Amino acid sequence: MRTRLTLHPGQDGAKQLCVQYGDRLVCVRYRYDEQKKRRYKTVELIVEENAGSLFRVRRQTATA
């Protein structure tokens, strides 16, 4: 499958989903499956939000 179009909230083609999902909507993607001859509309949503500092990445050190 390949993505042909990515829309952000407020753009034509995403307005109805923006009404449905509100501030949780990040983007709408139109994906195409050429083998099955199908078009899929997918949404990216924010499902959790936490306040606080940025996360820290732990580095693993090699011990010999």
C-alpha cells in the first residue's frame, strides 16, 4: 500500500473528521492498495497526553 495524500485538520477532505475527532486529530491519510484496487482513509489520533519533562533515553553500555 502506498500513501498518495496526507491532509491536516481543516483542509478539504479532513474537515468532517476534524469535527468528529476535534483536537485529537493529527492528520488524515488516503492510502491505495493497487493489488486489491481499494482506497483506505486512515486517521492519526492523539490518544494520550502527559505534562512534564521530555523523556530520557537510556544508553546501554557494553561490559566485557
